[in-house]
Amino acid sequence: MILTVSACAGRTNRPRLAYEERPVELLYNTGYERLQRNRWADAVDYFQEVERQHPYSEWSRRAILMQIYAYYQNGNYEESIAAADRFIQLFPGSPSAAYAFYMRATCHFEQIVDVGRDQGRAEQALAALRDVARRYPGSSYATDATVKIDLVNDQLAGKEMSIGRYYQRANQPLAAIGRYRTVVENEAFQRTSHTPEALYRLVEVYLGLGLKDEATRNGAVLGYNYPGSVWYSEAYALLTEEGVRPETQPTAQRESWLQRIIPG
């Protein structure tokens, strides 16, 4: 194989393949050998040569799939997404399109950031994962996508809670209520781990506004669905302090002030 060194400014000095016509089997098998040795970038070079020299062929189809995988393994998520999009565009009817759709969604999922930052990537991941589940029901890709969908919804609900708590601390109760209600009323968020706290926060904020009936109603929903939650124990205590006696007795102990400072 003849190699040449890239002299482009700002790039590494990693050798890359010079254009030279070679047997497609040699190019592909060399790329596959690099893949097995976890030399992801080198593998991509060979698979790109397959695609460039033999476009629209069966070899090209395989080479793009290998690029999707190699880019992903190397942490080059945007490049993996681009390769997946290219495969979907060129071979939409291929059985392997399911893999391309799944990997595109997974790459978005892998780039989700913490709840303190913009959740645009989480929204992209959610849309892509739902697309996989819709297109390929009953497949292993759909099964894994469904698990990831639940995780993304938990992330997005956590973002709503984070904003709601910020508004609550800033003495903007109506804005806080809007965020907490989103978690409680959105069907996708209702199954997340944040729903009990959202109901508790609604009890807390409504009592602060003097809206005892609204606080009682949300406390009842919390007690009915999560009687063993610490959040219900806290809500129960708040309501009883206001002279309200909820029907459901809590089955969990309230946290001490030390546990609230040092969870777990």
C-alpha cells in the first residue's frame, strides 16, 4: 500500500491513503483487519477508499456500515451520524438500514449532556429513538431504543424539575408550577423518577400561595400513587401542619435534616 502524509494545517500527521486503484477485496479486508485491531481511524480510511472507488456496489454498502461503526467506536459521533444518513439515503430498502437508523439514534443519545445545560441533543435523540421503535417494532433495535427512550424522558423531566426549582427559589411560584405540572401531566414524564417530587413541589408551592385545596388534591394524588415515597411523607407532614389530614398514611419515614444535606 502506498501512503502519503497529509500536510493540511491543523490536522494530525497521521498517514492517509493516497488514491490508487486496488482490488476491492484487498481494501475491504485491510479495513476490516484494522477494525479488529481497534485502529478505528485507519479502518475508516480503507472503507472510504472502498466507497470512493466502488460506489453503489455491495462492497460500498458494507464499507459505509463499517464506517458507521468505526466512527462510533472512536467517539466521532457526528461523522458516524453522517455516514448513517448517507447509508439511509443510498440504500433505504436495505435490511441493514435498521442498523443505520439505530446507530444514528445512539450517537445522539451518547451526546446528551447534564440537566444543567441545553437539552437539544436529548430532543434529537428522543425523536431518532422513537423513529427506530416505530420503523422496526419487535426488533432488538426497537427493544433497546425503548429503554433509551425512558432514559431520555427521565433526563428531560429532570430538566423541567431543575428549572422549576430555580423558579421556586427565585420566588416565581407560577412559573415553577408550570414546570412541575409539565412533569405530572406529560404522559411520557409520568413514568419517570421525578413525578413524586413534582407532586410534592406542587403541594409545597400551592400551600405557599394559600391554595390549600390545590395542595390537598396534589397530595392525594401523590399518596395514592406513591404512598411509600419519602416525598409523600414530606407532603403529608406539610399538609397536617396546615390542618389537613390526608386519607392515606405514609409508609416511609421522613428524612432527617442531615439526610437532606447528605443524601444516601
